[in-house]
Amino acid sequence: MKLWRKAAGAIKDRNSIWLASLSRRTPYRHPDLEAAIIRATSHDGAKIDYTNARRVFEWIRTSPVYLKPLAWGLSSRMEKTRSWVVALKGLMLIHGVFCCQIPSVQRIGRLPFDLSGFKDGHSSPSKTWGYDAFVRSYYAYLDQKSAFISSEAKNLKKALKPTLLDELIKLQRWQSMLDMLLQVRPLDENMKVGLVLEAMNNLIVEVFDVYSRICNGIAQALLKIYASPAKSEASMALRVVQKAATQVEDLSQYLEVCREMGVLNASQCPKLENIPKEDVKELDQIINGSANNNNNTNGERENCEHFEEEKIHEEIIISGIRKKGSNNKRVLKTVITDKWEIFDGDCSSRTTLQDQHHFPNCYSSHLSVVSLPNHKQDLPDLITF
């Protein structure tokens, strides 16, 4: 039965590629790109075609002209399929496209296809209900993230400086995104298959990317609140901090489930740190009006040193880097670098999931990329007299 199903899937993929080759090239159709999408989202659950996945990423990086053919080809593939293997591969592919950090992709808005009601049609529901739920929850997260990134890109285009209240609202949205992301997990014990473990490896990286954004945002927001205390902002910040403390516990449970399943990246994650209770106490004091609004310079310096001593930025597991300034002034900031640590350095071109533990650079390294700051570097004087 499995052999027949595998042969039937291979025939479907071959026919789809043949039909794509017959189409004319238009602003919405690109036969070669469509063929690469079909190969990258094949019915074969035992392997992933990394070569064609990289080709898709390279096309998108080359020019935004290929974004419309990508949307058309992938949405056509996703809307027709009734295979959880094809649906999951498609979600992993579009996830990798989002992580290419291309402006045109960030403005795409909602996903061009709908898998909110996906059900596998090749097996009985008693066998595939876990896979169906996994696909639906994965789709829900990517759809909301795509819409959120699109709205953020529009705000950046307007060049409006966000207020502290705007930053706190943004933090709450990231926390909602993390809640949705933690729902993407295998619900059936029989789902310990290579493709699902492969997806979970990349989701672990995504989890810590979102978690690092939240911790960075909390640290920066608290510094601003302590510099100029305001009751309304402090009340919202307190809710954000309390939510973050709850999410640390949820994230720990999520990682424990992944470790039990054998997800490689989960076993290599460092220990999570809790939110310091002193920060919650100081926010309560500001809200209750017992904080001194006229802080002197020494008090501000003590607050900065308090943040460093409590190692708030060490809660940022992926990008938790503290940097101190000169002896006269301490500066607390996060340094984000494109030289990111990859959990597993094996980026070979083997395609069998049983022999691989994570996506190669086209997936894993991109999933851990965050917005890079503009670095100014002085060029050396190569001409001497």
C-alpha cells in the first residue's frame, strides 16, 4: 500500500511538472520556477529536494519580479493538494522565503493560499488527524506573521518614530505571535517521522528568534520607563512583563516536549532565565505613585547597572549579547550579527531525512536571521607615501 501511494505521488508530481512546462511565461507564470516549487514540495515524505528549494530562494533574491509567479505557483500547489506531506513542505518553503529578509516579501500581506481547514485525503482521519492539526497550526502562525510583518513594513516606510506606547503594543503582538507559535507541535505520538522533525528543528529556531525580539523590546522599554516614569506606560509594561514570565514557563514545557521527541535543536538550547522580580516590583511602585519621578543622575546610573547585574539581556537566548561602554557611561544594547550560530554545522547536500537533522543554510540559517543594523566601517588607507 505504501509503495503504491509513493508511486502515485511520483506520477502526480511528474504530471504537474509537465503541465507547468507547457505554460507561457507571463508576469504571473514562470515555468521553471513552478517546476522548482513542485520538486521542492513533492509527495515523497522521505526526503526534501534542497537543491530546488535553494533555486526558489535565489529567484526571489534576484528580483521582486519573481514574487508574483512564486505566489501563483505555490498557491496553486497548496490549494489543490490533499496530502499533508505536500502541504507541510509548502509551508516550510514559504517560511524560508519570509526569512530571506527581502522588502518585497515583507509587504506580501496575508498568505496567498488558505490551509486553515486542511484535511489529508489519502488516509483515514484516525491516522492523519495529528498531521492535519500540525499543518493548520503552522499555517495559522505563518499567515499572522506575514500580515504582521507587512504592517510593520508599512510603518517603516512612513518613517514615523514609534512612541513608547507603540513599542509596548508591538511587544504585545509579538507575545501573541509566540503563543501561536508554541501551538505548532506534534499532538500524536506516531508523528516522530523525519519530515515533522525537520520542520520542528526550524520552528525551534523561529521560537527563539521571536523570544529574543520580545526580550530585547522589554529591556529597551523598561530603560525608557525608568528614565521618565509614566503611570500609563508602566501599567502596560507590567502586563507585558507578567506575560513574558508566563511564556518562559510555556517555552520550557515546549522545549521539553521537543527533546522527548528527539528534535535536535531543542536538545542544544541553553537554559532559560526568568524575569527578575525586582523589575516587577519597581513597575508596581511607579504605578502606585511611590516612585520618585525626579530621579537624579546617580539613580539613573544605578538603574542601568541593575539591568546589567540582573542580566536582562542574557534572557535573550539567541542574540543575548551585552556590551558595555566607556568607564564613564554604561550602554546596554543588543548586538545582532549576520554571523549567526547554527545549531548543527552539517550542511551537506544529502536529501534523505533519515540522514539529516535540520535544513541546510537555505532554511536553518535564514530562520535565525533578524534585522541587521547598518554598520559603518572605516576603510584602511592602502596608499602610503
